[in-house]
Amino acid sequence: MNYAATATTTTGRFASFAASALLVVAAGSAYAQGATTLTKATGTGSSLVESHSLVFGSTAARNVNMGAWKVNEGTSSTLGASSFWVYCLDPLNNYISPDTYDKVSLSNFVNGYQATPGGATMGYASIFAGANYQAAGVKTMYDDSTTTTARVLSDLTNLFQHAYADSITSSVKSAAFQFAIWEILGDGAGQSGNKQYYSAGYSNSGLDANETGTTFRAQVDTYLNGLNGTWAAGLTGTTNYTFSVYNPNPSGSGQALIRATANAVPEPGSLALVSLAVFGVVYTRRKGKNS
């Protein structure tokens, strides 16, 4: 028996199996990862929320609490090391704590998922199909029909990569970041259909900041200008995140929330080991062919 040839065959099968596994992981699942309970954490440092006046569509201006807050997976409200920041993906429904959620990837939330095989499709479109989003003055203005799921996914990812870390440094930045998230979700038409984002009020705009103060509006425009193509100094670098979306089931029973977790950057030594491992597989396969 040719041992080198046998080893090569085994290595080749292992590499093929590993590649298949990676493809499965990359593709993700169209189903929820399971029911998860979230509870709002309480105490100093658990909230970056501010109240600002907003207009959704052509409805009357309303004061809205905006910004990130910390939650726990489970039923504890104790603020601690396991608490994490979330932002709202559902401005026209009320937040409930504690509440039970489907935990899904951002891609599956935006493109639709099933809580169980054969069940109803949940996620972004089902939220915007709810009564609050179908109301007169909101529908077709602050609406998922003004954008595309591909744009929502791309722009949310872009916003978080450039500005998430900046947003959790102050309450005004956090509130402005929340506005930008909501702008992406339902105001894709922009001014006169130019498909750009604005904080200012326009007749066909889906979401407006209804304030004369300059601090909040200026910070909103900093983030929206970045989405429109020009990131300000200090926001030009990017960080890659893994996103978890907590979507109430059924939709409309509470707010959908998003969590961002920074991806770990491999240490140089780890990268070197990976390179050596890949080299070893390639070298073994070549040696087997030569044998």
C-alpha cells in the first residue's frame, strides 16, 4: 500500500468536508435560532437614550425616545459584564421588557425567515406590513416600498462598520445613530426620488427631524452624509461586526432589536499557523500526486 497516496486521499476528503461545512455556515439558515428572552438592564450606564421630535410620513410630530440601551439575555435586569447594547429596528411599535424573541442573523431578518419550517415568513417585511406602518400618512412614505432589502442590508452594515463605535460614546450620537437606522429602514426614496438620506423635512420624505436645535441635527447629518458617500474624519475606518437581530414573535408584539459584536482580529501568530496548515495540505496533496 502506498502510504503517501492514502494520506493524500484522506487529506483531500477532509479538505472537501471542511469546505462543505464552511459553505453551509456561510449560507446561514432561513430559520430562527430559537426563542430568546431579553430583559432591559437597569442602573447607571445602561442607557444612551434621548427624546427628540420626529415626523413619520405626513403624520403629526411626536417626541420619540432614541438611542441604545443595554439588555441581558434571560430575565435578569442586573447590569453587568454580560449586558450588551441594542438599537431598535422597529420605531412604530413599543418596546416591551422582558419579551421573547426569535434570534436571527441580520441577513435573515432583512430577507425574511421562518420561526419554524413551514411557518409564516417573519422579519423586516412583516414588521412593515403591520397596522402602524399601514396607517394613513405613513404608508408609501415611511415604508419598505421606498427602498430594497439589498439596500437596507448594505446600508445598515455600512453604518455600523463606520459609526457604531462612535455612536456609543454619547447620548446625542446614539440618538443620531438611531435616527440613521430608522432612515435606512423606511425612507429610501429621499428628496425628490434621488435615493439619498436627509434629516430635513421634504414633502415626500418618510422621516424628518422636527427640531430647530443644531446639535442633534448636525450629528444626524454626519451619519447620513456618510451613508450618502462621504464619511467625516474619524469615521473613515471600518470595523467588521457580527449582527444578531432579536425579532418579537409574533411581529408587532414589541420592537425588533439589533446587536453588533465586533469580530476578533486573528493575531499574527494565528495567521502564520493557518498559513502553515494550508501549506501543509497543499504540499501533502502534491507529494501524493508525485508518488
